[in-house]
Amino acid sequence: MKITKRFLVPLTAGAVLAVGAAMAPIQAVAAEKLVIVTSYPPDTTVTVGKAFTKATGIEVEMLKKKTTAGIKYLQATAANNTSDMFWASAPDAFEVLKGDGLLQKYTVKVKGIPEMVGSFPINDPEGYYKGFAASGYGIMWNTRYLKAKKLPVPKTWADLAKPVYFGHVGMSAPSRSGTTHLTVETLLQGMGWEKGWALWKSIAGNFKTVTARSFGVPDGVNSGQFGLGVVIDFFGLSSKASGFPVDFLYPPVTTLVPANIAIVKNAPNPKLAAAFIEYLLSPEGQEILLDPKIRRLPVNPATYAKAPKGFPNPFKDKSIGSAVKFDLQLSKSRYNIINSLFDVMITYRQDALRAATKAIQTAEAKSKGNAGAMKLIAEAKALVAKVPITEAKASEKAFNSIFKKKRKKATTKVTGRQAEFEQAWDTEIKANYAKAKQLAEKAASM
């Protein structure tokens, strides 16, 4: 179902739009409106949309779609495009649209934006999309929940794989969220293909749930449905600022990438789209990002002078996102494969993965000092960690192009070669998890 938010302010023909000194005057007429395809939640779209409308008199329509759905929508409507902009977090999503020739170049007039945040360029070097905020990935937790359950505060991704967190962790799937995809990809790049997937599956073995949408994770942590969640930073920071009993941290192995906006090729209202970009990057627009409901990291360093105490500043704190130099082209080359692998190995095998994980955790607690048992446990862990394909295979363009269909649920029908590969993977994974559980249970009985 498409959710549409509109912000209406009456316009007069020939109205002058004043969005700061950096912007040139733009003529608007009452019939014009700016249409933005976006994955952002209402806290962001409504707040920014209303402020922009108030400042400029431009009517804004937000077409709310998940990142991957937004890509498909713009691809499907390209021949008769009615959208002006694409507004989302994942830079690899913009790379897909750029590669399809669906974005148009724009040169920003606002001054004071650096070239880099962390180790990543803020803007597309070719000029097709612009960064308006920075995003990092980490862990949020409910402080009351952890205190009640007597759970420690995690400091690293590996901490989430510890037995103490079994049944207490929530996460979305990368196929359902562009930001979650970046989180998964960041860990794979930071640790390597085999070790990265092994850690993701160790963490996933402690999952309480895989949520249907990315914002289901902060909602679950805020309400105490589960204690800890893997999230993009602004979910944790905005929940904390809004008064929920939660906190957030960046693990050492994370990255900072820009959240982006772009003008769609053949946009009906390119001048209005340009006005929106200039507003987002203006001092007023950057300051809106500090709103407790939004809490995103501005790309203008000067804005942090108005930030609340303790607010992360990536331009001063170089430890944020410095461990992983994110490779955008690598991420783009295996985008669909990562989504399919995660769903096959984790999303739709949660019960089997949890059962194997619990058996291994129980065996480890019982088997210290028993060499034979520890050998069986090592075999069990290796079976759980196993990935059906190599990193090289995952990046093959022709192979990656096979995986086009997203499974919104386990029963979603997938056809063709994608179905063949996913079925083969599923058969292997199911057997591996079952064998791992059997080996762990044998170790525990020794």
C-alpha cells in the first residue's frame, strides 16, 4: 500500500522562493508540486517537508517506499516518469539508479560541506547524488530491559553472539531495508566474507525476531519486546532523544556513509528539486537534522556547534567509522546476492539456526576441558558458519543478476534459476544446521 504525505501551502504565480543566500530565486506556480520517492519514516519526511514548505511555499508529496521498492518503482516508471527526487540512506541504491541512467547531475551551490565524512566521499564524484547527512551502524539497547534481565551492555558486534543474549536480539533483513543491507555489508567488508558471515549467523542464532521493516527494530527495543537491536544510528539516537529508556553505540568495526538525495532524470520539476537539495544543505536545513525526532549526523561541520551535549561528531571523533573503508562498488556488485543469502541462511531458517545455536551454547557450557567434546563443538560451529558460495562467485555480474525477486515471506514464490539456487542453498543450510545441532548435543552428553 502506498502511503502518501502532502504538505500544502497556497502559492501565487511568480512567487519567489528564498531558501538562503546560496539559492537562486525560483519561480513556482500553484499547479506545481515536488514529488519525492523516499524510504524515510514520517518523523523525518513530515518534519523536513513542513519546514521546507514553510520556507519556500513549495508543495511536497512524499511517496513512501522501502529503498529496494523505490528503486523498482523508478525503474518501472522511467518511460513516463512523474517523480522528481529519490531520497534514501543507502549509497549503493543510488549507484544502481545511476547505472540505469535514471538520475541527473546537479551542482550544489551551498558552501561549507567537506569532501569526505570518515573515509567516504560525501557526494557522488560524478555529481549524480548528494550527501545531506552521515549514517553509521551499531547497536541500541533498552536500559531497563538489560537491568531487569541482568544483561551486560555490549561493546562489539561479537558481544551479541554471546550466550547471555540468546533470545534478546532483534534485526531487520537486508532484503527489506537498504540501511540493514549496508550494516550487513559493512561487517562482511570489515571482517572478510567467511568470518563476517560466521559472525552474522552467530548473532542471528540469538535473535528474538527478524522484523518486517527496519523501524520495527527500534520500536521493539523501545517497547521492550526485545532488549537489543542492530540499527542505523539515527534510530537509536532519536529514540533516546525522544525519552525512551535506550542507548546506542558504534562498534569498532563499522563505517560512516552519506545518506543521499538525487534528482530523477526527466523530473517534472527540476528547479523545485534543486531548491529542496539547497534547503537540506543550508544552515537551516542541516539544523533540522538535530531535531529529537530525526537525530541524523549533519554533513556541515558548523552545525555541530548547535548539537546537544554528547551528540556524535564524526568530524571531530575519528574513531567513528574509521575501521572500515567502505567499498561502494563491491557492495553494488553483490547487492542481490547478499539479500538472498541472508534470507536463505537466516530470515527463513530462524528456528533451525536458533536450535543449533542453543545446542552449541549448551555444549560449550558443559564441555570445558573435554577435548573430544570440544572437537565436536568446533565441527558444529563450522557447519553453522558455512556459506554456500564464495566471495568471488557472489560478485560475478551475471550470477548476481539472476537474483531479482525478493521474498517478503517464506512462502513467496520464486521462479527460474534464482529458485533453483536458493532451493539448493536451503537444502544445504538445513542439513548443516541439523547436523550441527546433532553434533553439539552429542558433545553435551559426553
